[in-house]
Amino acid sequence: MFSDMTRELPSIGWAGFLDTDALTQSFLALILATFLGAVIAFHPTTARTVDTRAEAELPKVLIMYALVGAVVGEIVLEYGMVVGFVIFGLGGLMRFRTDAASTRDTGRLIMVTLIGLISGLNLPHFAVMATVFAWVLIYVFDGHPVCELEVNEVPKGKVKESSDAYRATLAALGCSVISEDRSFSKNRITFVLRAPRNKSQAQLTAALCEQVPTEVRGEIDWEVE
């Protein structure tokens, strides 16, 4: 029965590049999914409660999953529910047999798998469009990576002064501080920040070591997803 159903799948191929109506409809579906995903991901109440790097990364992950949903919808719309079962099986395989480092990497893994599936289903026009769309989203989102900067061994009694100095230096370097946590008992400061596109972690570290006064300087430790 399953083989009979699969033989009825349409073959679109490279002729799909000439179908401007289908291309436009698919593109608008990707745009709509991204926009609506962003409406939820960047809800004003969410921004006020962000205090970890994972929470700061969550909006871009949600938008990528919205894009994944749109791609799945387009595939099912084009080929029917049979392919939906294939996608479900691939999702189970990735869930239990693939070790992704983060939810962000999981989203990319799913997206790449779907692009491969689209190509195998002879939908090159939509495969190219989905690839370009995902590439642009990744470039926009990850051009300013979210980092966690931990400043340890701050001189005793200098936590506030050290925090102010590091915050001012980070702002001068083009970083956007998302949240800050001061631990007076442990002489530690933790910043969650969005790094500038044109500076590497090594450059930021060197600048902080040079520009933060010695009397309030601590030991720097970075965490970048």
C-alpha cells in the first residue's frame, strides 16, 4: 500500500524554477513563518526576564524552528501526508541518535536534513530558496554571538567598581550587555552580552585586560555557544 502511494508522488524537478507563482507562494510562506515566529520569540515580557546565555539565544532558535515548520508544511502540501511520515521518522532518528551540542545546532541539523530531503524529492527550486533563506537568518542572528563573560577573583570590596568598569569598557568595545549578576560574597561578576560582529573573543579579552584599571580587574572566563 505504501509503495502504491509513493508512486503517485508528483515529479516537479527543474521545471519548478519556471513556476513563478509557486516560488512566490513558497517565499511568502517562509517570510510569514519567520515574522510570526519573531513576534512570539521577541515578546516584550521575555526580554525583561533574560538572565542566562541560553535564554538570550532562545529567540533565534524559536525563529529557526518556525522556519523548519514552514518548510515541512510546504513539503507536505506538495507531496502529501506520505512524506509527513518520512519527516516524522527522520525527526525520531535525530532525536535519539544524534548528539547536538545545543538547541541552536539541533535547529540547523533539522534544517539541513530537510534541505536534503527536498533535494531528493526533486524540488530543487524550493531547496535553493530554503537554503538561502536559512543562510541569511544564521548570518543575521549569529553575526553578533551571545556570550557569557565571568569575571572571577575581583579585588575584595571592589565588586561594584569592577562591574561599572567592565560594563563601561564592554560598551566602548561595541558589546551590548543583556544581563549582569554580581556576587559580592564570591567576588565574582557575570555578564551575558551580545558581542560585536567585527571583534573576536581574543580581541575583546586583550582590550579588557588593557582598559580595565588594575585595581578593579579580575580573571576573565568566556563561555560562547
